[in-house]
Amino acid sequence: MPPSDGRLPRFSRFEYIHDLLIAINKTGIQGSDLKTIQKVLTDRKELFEQAKFIAVGKRRSIASGGKIASDLTRDCISFAIKGDLVRKNVPKEGRFTLTKNGVMLLQDQKNDEMSNEFLKNITSIYLSTYPRAFHVFMAIFRMEGNQVDIPDTRNRGNLDSEQLNKILGVRCDAVSLRILKDLLDQASFLNWYTHIKGIKEPVWTIYTTSRIIDIDKIQNSILTGSSIMSEGHKYAIQINQCNNEEFEEAIWSEYINLTGNYEEIPVYYWHLRSKVCYKLRISDSVYYNKLITLKNSNNYRFNWASGSMSGNKAMGNRLKNLPPIVSDGYYMVYVSLSKKKR
């Protein structure tokens, strides 16, 4: 059994770490105090809540009521220190400064926006820092079909670590698993969807959208992608891709299934995305990039419409469910396809 490295820190988006590092970096050698970091992370949390609020058609702002995200701040700082990105300077009244690694991680940042390179690198650091996280990811990768079904039992109590161990072969608490699937989903390493199975109990189907390659077993090969160190082994993580032809064939097939073989019928963006991503084993971000290329397709006509989501689609940690924002400030809620006549 893999060694235990404790529970995973309770943050489910890498933007929190990005904002933390940016805030500390702006203070230079003087360092940042805890109060400043707490405000930055509280503001980011409110931005995420605001996005979900707007998605359901409510345009007023959300206020935290003065509640500081102290637990979130503690866990983000814990990861940043353990990952050798931040140091705490006790003699300077507990101020925080960046390590050399933290400074290097921010080198490619522009306008304080989180880049794809940052996301790739911070995911590598996260998985290298927490062996348990990498072991869970590896366990899913090694399962039949590179996927696993996890009952969502939150309404009657979380699964305990023993129950999850029977499913995954790795000890992990339920909250850590939920957080990990969201982080690796954001990194395009895996994807997931919820469905009802059996006696109407929600189930997460979590599946990998990447390949794990043991670099030590490959000679004279140049590999791209994220690099992970785990128990003395170096692994490369390569995100799955698909070509335009594969994507068009898959999205048309799934669209027709959803509409009952009719063209130009609007369907929910996230319904179609979920079907296509699972069929091609690709991430949400790869799906969106391919979807945009349909504008130039010789075979299909792609249309979208904005609107508001139903409330249950944006509740809780449902940033994943939020489709892209279009020019009028609303979300791309509906999409439709039709074949071009030649």
C-alpha cells in the first residue's frame, strides 16, 4: 500500500495558488503578510461564486459578509510551503516571500493571468508534492477502461477511506478525492461526469484524458507534457488530443443521438460536451478548442445561443458546468449542428 501523506489541501482550483504567488511576488523582498493573502484568496473565491450566480441569470453581486476564507488560505499556504514555492520568514513578523522555484514559476505570467504553462507546471508540483494524489491518479489510469465509478453518497454521508480503498486500491478520504478530480480535471489529466445508476444513486464516472509514461523505462525518447517525480521514478503525462475529422464524427454522432436524429435542434452545451469528451477521452478544454474550429468546417454548420442555466446546474462546486461566456456577457448555453449541403 502506498505511504500515507495525509489529507490533501482543501482547494479545488489552481487559480488560488496562482493568486497567492502573484500577491506575494508583488511585495518583493519585503514579503506579504497573512492578512493580504487572505483578502486575495477571499476575493478569488467570491469571483467564482459570482460566476455561478450570473450563470443562472442573477445579476446582483455576491458579498462574503466580511467572512475571510481562513481555512482556504491556510491550506493554500501549506501547499505552497510544502511544494517549495513560498517560505515563511518568522523574524519578519510571519511575512511570506517566494522561493527561487516560486519566482521561476511566475516567469511566463502576463497581466496576472494564469497561463497554460503555469497550469501544467503547478499540476506537476502538486502531484510530486502529494504522493497520495499521484497514486489515486495512477490507480484510475490502471483500471479497466482507464475509468472508475465512485458513488456520490454525500446525501447520506461520505464514503470512508476503507470503502474507497476497496474501489481504488488506494487509501483516500472522500473530500480529498472530490478535490483531486476537480484539480486534475482543470489540468486536463482526467474528466468526469455524474449520472444515476441502480436505485437512483448519483455516481461519478471518472476517466483519464491523458497517458502516464514511465520515462525511466524509455530510452532515447523525447517526450513532451508534464513531468512528475514519484518514489524515485520520473513520469511524463501527455494529454489526449484528437484531429478535426475524429472530433467532427464524434460530435455529430452524439448530437444526433441527443436530438433524435434531427438537425438544428438546440441542446445544452454541457450535455453534448459530456458525451463527446467521454467518447473521445478528451478534456473539456480540448473539446472547446475543437468546437471552435467547427466555424470553419466544410461539413457542418455550428450555431450557439446564450441564456441562463437552471439553478441546479450551477450550485456547489459547479464551475466545471459553466460553458464559455459569449460576447453579450451570457454563457453559451445552447448549441446546434446541421450538415452543410454540397
